[in-house]
Amino acid sequence: MAATEIGFVGLGNMGRPMVTNLVKSGRDVVVYDAAGTQARAPRGAKLAASNAALAGRVEVIHLCVPNGRTSESIAREIAGAPERRTRLVVDHSTIGTGAARRVHGLLAEHGVEYVDAPISGGVSGAVNATLAIMYSGPEATFDRLRPVFESVAGHVFRVGSRPGQGQAMKVLNNFLSGTAMAATAEAVAFGVAQGLDMGMILDVVNASSGRNTATSDKFPNRVLTGTWDAGFSSTQFNKDLGLYRDAAEAVGASRPVSPAVFEVWRRLEAHRPNADITRIYPFVRDTPDRPEED
């Protein structure tokens, strides 16, 4: 696989730095992005004119796109490409369990293998090649893809064998991340109201049992500094939380905590659409317990 060209669709905040790291690793990467391939392509990447053209050129295509509808649309273009060479699609997008199964079925009808391998780690993880990849699919395919994965990720996990299990892992992770962000915002706001210094609060919590990714990363590096630059929006986050809700409902999983978490994030999005997720702190700090309806 290392000796062949790799296809990559989606050159947004996550996809573009991933391609940059693939190129740095010495791989030939051919890219396409419907929003503007030439403008978004990293230096050293080769350009394709369309998804179908890409499918006629490479055996493996990686996707990093916004949602399940986009993944399904691209899958149809790949499946219908004339003189198609693509035999494997690796989806790094967060699209939910149902969409992953639909895309898998769509491509399987045309003899194309599909595996879901969503990513976590944010823009900084994509830039620094420290992402976590949550792969679900055959072990043999995982072994073939591992060298490519290790060019963009610091942690590579095979979490399951069935389509959608990688997505299940990703959305449960994002639910936990969202819970930590919302709870940390409330706790820190409480401490500041008591006259405690935010930096001291974070230092103590990070040496204690309340430590989480919000207290160890997002608050000290993006809230305390006033940069508000996690690089992930409330709109995107609400989409991912919705995918978790839908997947949990589909299997009848218990959800005593998530409705309250979802409501906090829903209200942030209504109050400040497309805000950086770190803006959850001033929103929680300044929102009364029983706010009026939006």
C-alpha cells in the first residue's frame, strides 16, 4: 500500500493537516474537495478533478467529511465511477452508526470494502499527528492500513469488526467530552464566584480526582488564555451529540445523564450559533438556573 497513491476526500480543518502529514511521511496522496481542491490542497498533494476521477485513479480512498449525507453521496459517486480502481473506502468522518452501516451496504453492492475509522484529538491532534483512530472492520484490512494510520495518529485502535462500531466509539467519546466541558464550566464558574482564581482551580483539580480533558487542556489553554480556539464549533458538537442520542435510542441504552447535557449544548447553539465549544464557559457562567425559553 505504501508504494501506491492514496486518495483523500475532504480538506477541512482535520483533513488538510492529515494530508499534510501523509505527504510528509513520503506517501503519494491524491486529493479532492468539493469546496475547492486547488485552494485547500496542502503542498505536495496531487489533485483530482472529482470524486469519480479519484476513484478511477486510486485503490484506497480516505474520507474526512462533515456528515453522513456527504459520505453517502461520495460513496455513490465512487461506486458509479467509470473504470473504477477503488476497492476500499476508509471513513474518518463522524457520521453515526446508522450512516456507517448504510454506506457499507451501498459500497458492498458494488464490490467495494468500507471501514469506519473516525478520529479524535481536534485540530491540534491532526496538525501534530497525535490523533486517536477508532477503526472497525476486518483485522487483515486493519493490518494493511496501520502504517498509513500511524502517519497521522499517535493512538490506533481496532475497536470492532462490524460497520458502525468505530462510530459508536467516537460518539460515546464525544458525549463524555461534552459532559466534561459542561460540568467543568459549571464547576469553574462556581469557584470563581467564591473568589477562587481560575488558574488555581485548574491546578488543584488537575492534581485531584476531578481531572478531565476540559480541565487539563481546553480550559487552561483556550479559556483561561481567552483565545477560545478549540477549533470545533457548537454546531458540529450538537450534531455529534445527536448521533449519540440516535444510536443510544436505537439499541435501547439507558440515558439518565445525557438529556441534561444535550440541553446545555442546545442552548449554547441557540444563544450563539456556531460558537467555538470553549464558549460553553461564559454561557454557563452567565446563564441562570431557570432561564426563559429561547
